[in-house]
Amino acid sequence: MTLVPQAIILGILTGGVYALMASGLTLIFGVMQIINVGHGALVILGAYLSFALLRSLHIDPFLSLVVTMPAMFVLGVVMQVVFVRPLKGDREALSVLVTYALALGIEGLLGFFFTNNYQQLNAWYETASIRLFNFRIAYVYIFGFALCLAILGGIFWMLYRTTFGRAIRATMLNRTAAQLVGVDVDRVSALAFGVGVASAAAGGVVFGITNVFNPGSHYDLISRLLTIIVLGGLGSLRGAIVGAMVMLVTTDVTAVVISPVWSSFVFFVILVCVLVVRPQGLYGVTVRDRA
């Protein structure tokens, strides 16, 4: 019986990591109404950047975020200005093509510099653990969850306690109205894209410690992240957090109670049931300006 509580706790801890990765994806959609299918590749890029710093300079993966997050923020801003901003017409459809092309480009570059062999970020807390009740939890899950709380808390603080955050929320609610009251939506979009990509770097570190990865790992990852934000509601940061928790707890509990084979199936049953009742997701909005 201890397996179920352990699965719930591990689901919550890993759910925080997925919430962090999905938060950047849903923030980008909320501000610009583009579907960044390259977000998974950006997470893997963040993991590889930390891997390179660990291998060459022996910098701890979590400490490497001091370098990788600002670098990924700048990369995100450049990507938005160069590849996303020029899109006209049906931005959602075109964004899928453009960001998928970017994902393929990132995958190719990573394969060229690091080969296609599987890698993993190594640190002392990868195997060290703490006893909780009748089972043990690896420190990496606790540290990763704490990092997710800190970054997600910072994003919420930015959104609800700063002028820039109010500009982001105004753009998410109604892009045209935000422009009319003086919000520079192009600047807001570029910076929001940068914030989303920087959060991918943070998620990539925890993902890289807890999973083996190679340049092609982004395919499975982006499918999970898209599923999470669809369940939570496109453009909803709170929905991304709740959706990630539901997904990871459900799959982990199903794996120990029934079988790992059924874990993903049960989650998708929940997803379909939610979308039948609420097509916009748990916290999504029904109507939104598309200008």
C-alpha cells in the first residue's frame, strides 16, 4: 500500500517540473496566439547547455542556470523578432510550421555537436535520497520542485505585481485594446517569448537529471506539454500547473495500481472527459480577441 502514496508524492514533484516547462509554452500562446511546437526542443537545448557547462567547466547543473537562463532568454527574444513577428495572416497555423522548422534546426545542431547518443546530467543529488514514511525520495526531485516553485512564483509575481506583467495580461486578454491604451505589444511579445524560453532552460536541467536524453527527445516531450496545456486551458498559467499535476499523478498512480501500459491511456480518458464538458479546458477562456 505504500506504493500509492509514493506514486502520488512523486507525481506531484515531477508534475512541478512539467508545470514549469508547460508554463512557458502556455505563456507564449496566451500573449501571441502561436503554438510553439519547438518548445520541447528548447527544453532539450537547455539540458544540453547545462551538460556542456558540466562537462567542460564542472559547473553544477542547477548553478549553470545562472548562465543558461539569461542566454536562453536572449535566444527567445531573437527567435520572436526574427521568425515569429513577421508572420501575417493565420498566425497559429504558420507558427506551427515555423517553430517545427526551428525544432528540427535545433535537433540537427545538437546532433552535430553532441552526437545522437543518450546523455544525462550527473550530480551528487541524483542518487542521494531522504527517507519519507516507508519510502525514499531522491533529493533531485525535491530540489527540482523547489526550483519550480521559485520560478513559477517569480512568473506570477511578474504578472500580477509589475507594470510589465499588467501589459502581458492586457495583451493576453485583448491585443487590440492593449494597443489602443498604449501597450507596445511587439515589445511585450518579444520579452514574453524570452521569458517562456528561459523557463524551458530551467525545466531542461531537472529533466536532464531525471531522464536520459538525446537531440530527438523533444518529440515525446512536446506531445506531453501540449496535452497539459490543452487540459489546463490554452493561455492559462494556472491551468498549466493544474494540468501537469493531474497528468503526472494520474499516470504514476495508474502505473502502480493497474499497469504502466495503461498509465497514458487513463490520462487521455480524463482529458477527453474534461474537454467534452469544457472544450476550452479547465481554466481556458471561451472567447478571445484574435486581432
